Amino acid sequence: MFKNRGKKKEKIDIIANCIVLFFAVLSLFPLYWLVTSSFKNSSDVVKMPPDWFPATFTLSNYVDVFNNQPAFTWAYNSLFVAIVSTFLLIIVSSLAAYAFSKLQFKGKNIIFVIFISSLMIPKEVMIVPLFRIIQDFGMVNTLSGMIFPNVATAFGVFLLKGFFDTVPDSLREAAKIDGASEFKIFYKIMLPLAKPGIGALFILNFVQVWNDYLWQLVVGQSENSKTLMVGIATLMQDLNPNFAYKMAGATVAAIPMLLIFIFFQKYFTKGITLGADK
């Protein structure tokens, strides 16, 4: 009886794994088509029936992207904006999350509720007033104008506060008895324990800033201040499009996100699962 149940469960597991594998391959197919098309000639990208693998393998699309367009400048701008925004966000969010979690001050809960309620407001609603502020500070066509608005978000505080809440207060009290300052407790004890959450926040915010096309389009109006997403989008607006050329540009824009997920996936997975438990 138990043997039959074991065989039945084994068959169900095989079927489930096959279904999961099918959907995994299905979800990866657009990425495969993007990358392989970037090595084709433009006419081969749209021909029917399609070539599932490049019949004529060429690197000219990538050469043209970097020779005919300031793609290196775009890529530098995107990396700089995404990395600096993310590091600043982690610093600000971790400090605020620690204060909301462990420190006692008047109106803490009310301030936190108001702070978190800002997550319900779409960023598109704030585009016009935010642009007026950036304009008044003279930050139009600058990378700083793209960076600072992405630092003032409540999501990182919400995520990291959940991690700090699980740290026993006895650790903080013991450190204070030993003479540690509040900043030393935060830096030496709290931050290492929140590494999974910081890793997850790094990935989520990096991808969000990297893909933040609308705000970067509004602020970066000059050619030298364009980011990779905005620059690649301009390639898509040609009247006589070279599809393989566009695929190469889109592939270049996708590579950093893939690398971030590969190198930080351990922290991302652990952070998300711990966040769910908390």
C-alpha cells in the first residue's frame, strides 16, 4: 500500500517538474530570441519561417551600436545613476528603518504610517511637481536630478524594518551596557544581521532605477545626459528600423540586470523568503 503511494507520488512529482520546466523554458524564450536576433541580419529577424538560430552570425550590430551612438556614455550614465541611487537608498532606508524599529520617540507609529502610505501614490502623479523642484535646483540634464528622487522612497524602510524588528532587543541592550554607541550598534550588529534584506533591496531598487524610463526621459533631455534605456528607445523610433540593430541595443541594456541577479540571487532569495516569514 505504502509502496503504491510512493510510486504515485513519484509520478506526480515527475509531471509537476515537467510542467515547471515547460513554463521555465517558455519564460526564457523571449530572452533567447532577443540575444540570438542581435547576431542576425535585419532581414533574418522578420523572415518567415523564422531561423531559430542565426544562419549568418554577425557582430556588426553591436559594433554599430557603440560606433554610431554614444552607447558607452549611455551605459555609464545608467550604471552611475542605478548604483549611486541604490547605495544612497540603502544608507537612508537602513538608518530610518533602524530608528522606526528600535528607537523610541514621540509620534513614531503615526509618522511610520504616514511614511508608508506614500507607497500608495504612483510616481507618475508626482512627475510634474517633482520636475519643478528639480528645475528650481538646476538639476535638469544632470545625473543628480535622476538620482535624488529615487533615494526618497519608503519601500526600503518598509522592507528593512521587518528585519530589524526580528533582532532581539537584548542584543542592543547588551551592547549598550558594554559602552557601544547607537551608531556602533547599528553598524556592527544590526547591519550584518540585515544582509539578506539589504541584498534583496539592492536588486529590487537597482532594477527599478535601471528601468525607470519615464523619469530619466523627463530629466535627461540632452544627448550626454541620456541613460541607456532612453538612448535605446530612440533607436526604436526610426522610420526604417533595423530590427537586429535594435535587438543588439536591447541586449546591451539587459546584461547588467542579468549580472545583478546572478551575483545577488542568494541574498535576494533569502531576503524574500525571510521577509515572507516575518
